[in-house]
Amino acid sequence: MKILVTGGAGFIGSNFISHVLGLSQDYAVVNFDKLTYAGNLANLDSIANHPRYTFIKGDICNPAAVEPAMAGCQAVVHFAAESHVDRSIYEPAPAMETNVTGTFVLLQVARKLHIKKLVHISSDEVYGDLPPGAFADENSPLRPSSPYSASKASSDLIVGSYVRTFDFPAVITRASNNYGPFQFPEKFLPLLISNALDDKPLPIYGDGKQERNWLHVTDHCRGILAVLERGRIGEVYNIGGQDVVENLSMARRLLRATGKTESLISYVQDRPGHDRRYALTCEKMERELGWKPAISLEEGLRQTIEWYRANTKWMAAVRGGEYLAYYQKHYANRDRSRHAIKESGGGFPS
């Protein structure tokens, strides 16, 4: 099977491509990526010359670019998205264009080319803020809170409409918070890990009591492949981790794991509309596809910390330039601690 992977130079997309090519001889991959700030071909250095791998630079909002990239493929795994909540709050347009219009363009081209299956990668954030102790299943209502999550919920509904109206062969996955190697440092865990390793403040939104469901990216890739191979057309599958942890507790856990003190914790002003709890139940994945997470949070964090220790050059390369300029522009007045953004290296949790 030849697969078009959109957004394959991003965090999850690049891990998925490496996972698929390393697992089986049965797949070839075309990586279609615009290479925005979060797209990094260095994530794929280990397979850049692989005989079953092709990279094409392009924008999913441009059908003239999408069609030749998709031609000859039997399936599509659609990762490409503007995925950072904070960016969507301050600049909503890119999220709407990429996540909504881009998904529509992809569906139109996929229909024209008679693609056999499209896996649309979504997020647990479409379920919105859950009550204490609650878990979302695939039938939970969509109640997105941010422009980002609203754009993802919109794209989910568009995909579902194509299944119903056009009998289009699509499946939707919704994953909880991912972590692991090659994650862009504006996200919560790589930010905290890299700052802790550098003895810089760990910025925590509000009171730090926001609860998140953590999933190692390798487990996520296993789940996506299971959905691609065996998932039922028209279905939604939640792919989540086993652990729900408060952000502040996670920061303390990382500080212990890196041998640092809690004096590095730095509370910052909370972001607008910040959801308190995300949590998924994944019984459907286990019942229908035999999938469940295999990497414990303890082991996954150990591996991830060691990866960032060993890849300081990668981190330095992605933390400069546009990344720091972005945080100076949007967060310079939000730090409530004695530490300035410039001193901390920027970055705030999602």
C-alpha cells in the first residue's frame, strides 16, 4: 500500500512515517508537508534516503499541489494541522484555513482519485472541558472551547458528512496529549523537560490543576496503523493513554526525574478559556482492534527525557528565531513570576 501522509514532517507525522517504514515491507510513504514552523525534515533524517519514502513540499489548501502528490496512493493519513491552542487564540485564521479548508480540499481530491481509505487525525480537545472524573467516549458531544479545537471539530464533521453523503471511506481518530521524541518545544512536556535540563523556569498556567491524559507517540502510531488496517469505515476511535495527571504534578515528576528542585516552577497567567480536564476512554480500540497502550508513563517519560538529553542540537535548532519571536510577541506580559520571558527561553504549556 502506498500512503499519502499529510504533515509528515511534524511531531506525530514523522514518528508515524518512521514507525510504518520500520515495521513492514508492505508500505510506501509519500510525505506531503508545507514545512511551517513546526515541520522539520530533521525529524526524518534516519529514513530520508529510504527507497519507499518520498517527500513533497506543498500546501493541503492547494488542490493543484495535493492531486499530483496523492496520485498513485491507495490511502491517506491526514495529520497536517495548525495544532497549537495558544497560536489559534491570538491568530485564529491559520487554524481555520489549514484545519477546515485544508481538510475539505483533501477530501475533494481523495474522492476524485478514488482513495480506498482516509484516516483523519483529530484530538480529544473536540470534546471540550470534561467534568471532574469524567471520560469522553466516541459518542460524547463535541463542545470545543478554543479556535483550534473548534477548527478540529469542524473538520471532523466535514469528514463525517462525506462518509454519509458520498459514501466516502474515511475514519476519524481522536487522541489524547502525545509526548515523545521530536515534539516541538512550545508543547507542554518538551518545554518543561528542556527548561529543566537547562535550569530554566518551568512556566505553569494558572494553578496548574488542569488534567491531561498522556499517550506516548509510539503507542499513538500503533493505534493509527491499527485503524488504517482494520478500522471500520465511518467510525470514530479514541486513542488515549492510561494516566490522567495534573499539569503541576507532571512538572514535579519531571523535576524529580531530572534531578532538579521545585524552585524552578514559575506560575504564569492562565490562557483564555483554558479547559480543566481532558480524558478519554479507549474501550472501543481494545474491543474492536486489539489495541491498548503498551508504554507506561514512567517508562515513556524516562525515554523522552533521555532523548532530549541526547539531542540538544536538535532542540537548539528549533528553539531559535521564529519560536522565540512568537513568545516575545504574545506572552511578554503574562509572566507573573520574577523570571522574564527572555531569561526563561520562552514557552508555555498547552
